[in-house]
Amino acid sequence: MTPADLAGLVEVADPRVSPDGRLVAYVVITVDLEANDYRGAIWVASVMGEFPPRQLSETGVRDSRPRWAPDGTRLAFVRRQEIGCTLAVWPWGDETDDPQPLLEWPEEIEDLVWAPDGRRLIFTARERDEERYAPEKDKDRPPRRIDRLAYRLDSVGWIIDRPRHVLAVVTEGPDAGQVSSLTSGPYEDTGLAVSPDGRWVAFSGARTATWDTDLSTNIYRVPVAGGVEPEQLTSGVTTHGSPSWSPDGSTIAFVWGDRHSMSRHGQIGVINLSGGGASEQLLTTDLDLHCAPYLAQARDPVWEGRSLLFQVDEAGNVSVYRVGLDGQPPQPVVSGDRQITGFDAAGGTLAFVASEPTRLSEVFAVVDGDERRLTDHGAGFSRAHALSPPERFTAVSSDGTEVEAWLMRPRGFEEGRRYPTLLNIHGGPFSQYGNRFFDEFQVQAGAGYTVLYCNPRGSSGYSERFARGIRGPKAVEDPGTGWGGADYEDLMAVLDVAVTNFDFIDRDRLGVLGGSYGGYMTSWLIGHTNRFKAACSERACNNLFTFAHTSDIGSFFPAGYIGSSHLDDPEEFLRQSPVTYFRDMRTPLLILHSESDLRCPVEQAEDLYVRLKMTGRDVEFVRFPGESHELSRAGSPRHRMQRLELIIDWFDRLL
């Protein structure tokens, strides 16, 4: 695989099962290189193979979020336009029927659910001040007043004057297309579930005067008819998101988290609405695994009778588990050496999308315990490319902790030859590498490199103690080594084992690279060892002190690990910052950064670049205009290709 082969990738996402369990609607995402954009098409597959998968969307559009009506006769979806999007409905059953548009919205429509009677669609979207956004040029717009910490968001932009609310649109009759706002105010509402009787909408949000500094979210409910303030159902300082209403209406499931004390496992919880009050309970604490995978696009829990289905990060895999309300421990339903990036269940059918290291994502279904693959969208790509499979191994860190790792051999591998090797470090840090197709690894192997990757301390997929091992040494709760401590030791242990056990690795031609927290660790590594001959630090947080007041999450994210704020302990923030050790950096460094990155703002790259350039180090700095923190995953296709070309060229020159 080469960087240019990104144009041929096919991604399958967001499976949704029809109410009778016979059909699965899903999205196929492809690259339109000429337009430098992505296309999304709605497809439908038959669970029992009654017909081959067929495309509903026309060519050249970007459709997403297929949602079956409760009676299965209609399929709602969102079509992205040049500005905003269209919410439309397909009548199901007659292939000649065209989708019927319901409304145009100037912002993205995010969460989308049907009311049980099929007469309304409930959705979340941003409601913006049109007086501000109508002028085409910034110089013609009024000034922006900011009075809270949460005022912008990476890949979204300004949110201070674009709050996200819960809305409803009528789907049929003379009032079809009529929109009503169920929530209002300066709050960020997300996640939707409608009660089985159709009276209530549950959602997640924080609706207090200090919501942007409380770091908590709760589950609320509001009548579908609107007209009243939302009722709060949960309490506390933690987060409650992704509500899901039980079929009998007595219980609301949710995903629990804690942003005050990084990193806690996400948990699946329930709110019991019977008995005149609302009591909450967490169901998955005994599992000791993360039940809200980030990179796998975890969705709301799905009810199956009195049980819940949910995704779990599990030692490099993402599995689907089931937990009941009867107190029994969670059990795996669909697992294996793969990552499940979406799922749904209805009518006795469980459908899911899964990817493996040498196989692109496809749709699968489980009926009566029998698993079958329903699609083959990525088969042509896999046949056309020699993809490298991973080899799993483990390393023991300096304190005896076992670390899981993988290696991919380079394209055209020959025994007796020695190869340059790239150590990859994932972002997060609370995420994981593992058993899924990853374009970057395949491009590196295709360019002739041995590819190393692992899950050091701080990663998800293992115990909570493992994840919390890099909390700050001054933290009151569960103090650890801080960033650059146990994680550094784990990475070096993996490198040592790989060099020792795989004699085809050329120990004199080692490179290291990573993005976000992986970029942080790349910068940190070259300030603490000279073992690498070249490095690439991408979208990194290099100065945690300045990061704390320039990042969209800076007010809480580093403090959640360090255990105090940058205002109270600036010295500790600087001690854990790679820029503090710039004079010890001797490894040639390529810095990549997006100019519109709000998660790790571009000043983080500028800070390190200027220090290294002023001290005569070998450093290059490449800036991508118009891209956010998500460049490597969701940036424009041409920029993504150019990024991979730059990385391969850099290591080719130095290794």
C-alpha cells in the first residue's frame, strides 16, 4: 500500500437493523479524489441473503445516519450539502420512490431518532445566530462576546453562539417539515432516546450556570410536545451520556464517565424510573474494562429484552458484550481478534461492522447464534494489495508490568536482510492500538519498514489500574509516574524486546512517530534517549502549561492527569512538558501540525520548532491549512495523502 492508495479505501459504518430483523441499512464511505472530499451512500443488505446488498443513495452525494421508522416502512437519513444538510425520508419497498426531503438545516444534524408513532423525528443540531453567520466575511460580522471556558471545539469551531439543542420535526400530514425546539439556552445537549409511549425525550447535557466548569453531565427528559423545562434524572459530578430507553419504559440506560480524575473506565449504567423517583446503578464495574471505546465510535447501549448490548475495549480488540439487570456479570457476545466499530440489534438480529488488520470493515449479522458476513465492499482493495499481518508479542517493563505489542514485517520481506523500523505511538493516551485495518501501518510496511506498535501504560483495553498508571505523582487519588514515566519505560521495553527477538530489525536505523499524545511521547522520547535516528511528532501537546489555556479541553484535560491545575502548580506542568528538555533533543525531527487544530493548537508545534531551530537542531516544520486535529483520520483526502508522503520521505532520507 502507498499513500496514493488512500483513494481506493472503502469504509463501512453505522449499521441499523430493521424492526423485523430482516434488513440492515448502513453507510459506505468512499473517496472522491477529484473533488478532494468523501462520499457516503446508504446501502441495504438482506440478513438472510434474499437479495445482494443494494445502494439506495445516488452517486456523488454524502448521505449518513440511516434510521428505520418503527414500522419499517420508511428510512430516514441525512444528506450533507455544501452548507448545512437535508433531513429526508425514503419510503421503503418501492425502489422507484425518491427520498422525500423534510427540512434543510444550516448546521450538521447529529443524533437522530424516530418517535414511536412515526409522526416525528427527534434530532440534535446547532442553532446559530443567523445575524452573525449570514455575512460571508468576518470583517462584516459583529464582535463575539465570550463569557465561559467552553466556547469552541475542535473540528466544530465556535460553539459560544451555536449551542446544540434537541429539536423535533413533523414527518407526515399538512405540518410535515415543521420544526420545534424542545430545549433552549446556552447549553450543549446531545444523545437522544424516546420513551416507548412517545411522551418523553431523554438526552444528555449540563444545564447549570457553571456547566462549563463543573465537568459533569446528566440525563434529562423533556416532553415530546415541548413547552417545559427539562427534568434532571441523574445527579453528581460525573458524566452521564448516550441515553437508551428500555422497551417497557421503566429504565433508561446510559454511559458513565469521570472527567475529573483521568482515566476512569467508561461504565454502563441504568436509571430506574419506577417507584416515583429515579435511582441509578452501574452494571459493569466488575468487568474492569473500558465500556465506551473512543476510536471504535461507541454508540448508546442497545436493549435486548431486559439486557443491554455495548462495546468494550479489550486488549487490542473491540467486542460486544451483554449485561442484564439481574446482577449477573457481563458476558461477551461477539469477540475475536478484530475491532467492532458499530452495531445494532432488532427483531432477533444483531448486526455489526468489524475490521481486521488485513481486512477492511464489513457488515456481519448474528441470527440464532449463527454469524454470517453480509457484505464484501473491501474485498477488491484487499486482493489488489499485499497487506502485512501483525505478529503479537509481549514485553516486560522495568517494574515487571507486561505490555502487549505487535510487529508487521515490511513488504517483500526476505530472511537474512535487516530493515529500518518505525515505532508508532498512539494518541489518547486513553485509547488503544490493535486488531483493525490501519492505513498508516500498511503504508509504512509497504514502504519497506518494519512496523512496531504497542499499548503502554495509560492505554485503554486493560485494567483501570493500568490506565491510571501515568497519573501525576502529586495526584491525591491514585498517584502514578506522570506522563513520560511508566509509559516511557513500557515503550523502551517493547523496543528492546523487538530488537532482541527479531534479528531482521536494524538497531542502527530506528525511527519513532506518533500523533496527539503519541506526538507528545515522540517529543518526550527524543529528549530522553538518542536511540532513534529520526522522529516525527504530529499534532502534539509539547508544552502542557500553555496547552492548559489554549486547547479546547485544556481547562480540565491535563489537570485530570496531573491532579492540580496549571494555575496552582505550573512547575509540574512544565516538568512533564517535552519542551523543557529541548536542549537534550539531538534526533532529527519532523513536526507536522494542522493550522485549525483546536485540540492541540498550532502554537504547540511553534513552541518546539522555534526552540530547536534557535539551537541549531535538525528540524523541519510542515503546516496543513484548513485542517483540524483529525487530519490523519478525517482530513481532506489530498492532505491525508501528502501527510503520508511527507512521513515516508522523511524517514527514507534519514533511515
